[in-house]
Amino acid sequence: MLAISLDGRLAPAAGGAAQLGGTGDRRALEEALAWADGALIGAGTLRAHRTTCLIRDGERQAQRVQDGRPPQPVALVVSRQQSFPREWPFFRQPLQRWLLTPPVATPVPSGFDQRLTLGQSWQETLRSLAKAGLQRVLLLGGAQLCGSLLAEDVVDELQLTLTPKLLGGSHHWLPTGPKGLPDLLAEPGAWGLERCDRLEADEVLLHYCRQR
């Protein structure tokens, strides 16, 4: 679930926190968050924004509670780093915070409700999350995290909001470099178009499903 520029950037060339999407993108984001049990966010994205995305709509929150779920999906921070500044707004947001890290023998860092060990593969990690009750997982970014999941072909759906901007620079929504993605992802029929909506401010929402 990403908002990107026409040239595939997540942020301006100068970097930093970026909010590319408008009202329609925000509405689509809330729909996705309401569906999810947990939302993956990379450490770099968290450092840039110092917050994560929340469901603001009270009716969506109430429906989740009625369904026996918390008002917000669990924030799943993927990081090699064990601690973050507690003064960040992230630690005051009304949701559970889980940390996904390589194996360590230290206590759960302050500010986090749980810590899960990253598996040898994303398939293993996603199975562990499912066993912990988080079966529907949303990916919020950033690029390195998106690339690592796509490299293992464990992404079932891609939802991208194209915004009418050209930004340039190095902040692509996928990592650049000599190592590409699996050839299977580029084969004809690998992705099926589920939805294509024109949003406000000339933005376009594209929703593709992986055809396996």
C-alpha cells in the first residue's frame, strides 16, 4: 500500500518524510488498515516519519471492535536496531507495537509490547505472525522492505496510488541495483488487475493481485 510519483519515487530527491497521496489515497489506506491485523513498517520509514498510519474513521474502528479485533492493526516494526527514541509520537499512538528483529537475547525494548524473531525467510516470519494471530498483514514500506518481500514472492497484492508528480532522485519504491526480482514476477499474467480507480486531484489507484 504505497503512494508514489509518476516516476516511481516515494519521496522527493532531498528525502525525509513525504505525504504524496491526497484525500482519495487516504481513504484507500484506511480501507486497507481496517482489513489488516498488522502493518509492516521498516525502520527507515519509521525514522523518517516518527509515526505510523492510523485508522481515523470512528466507524471503521468500531467495526473492528465489533469483530473482536483492536481498533488499530498492530504496528510491526522491522529493524536490526533494538531501540528507538521514546519521545517519538509513535510511542504515544493508540496501538500495539511489535518489534521484528534478528535473534537477540535481550529483553523486549521499552515501548514495544512484543518482540518476534525474524525467520530465515519471509515465509517463515509470516507463518509466525499468523500463529500469533496476525494473518492479514499490510505492507506500508519502505523500499528495502518491499524489495525483500517481493524477492521471496510472498506479496499477494500490490496497491499503488499514482500521484501526478515527477520527483527524480534516488528514493524509488523498490531498491535499485544490479540484483533484480524473480523472473516469475515479470512473466505475462503474473499480476491481474483487480481495480483501477480515478481519485481526487488526478490520482489513480491501481490494485493488482498475484496470479499463482
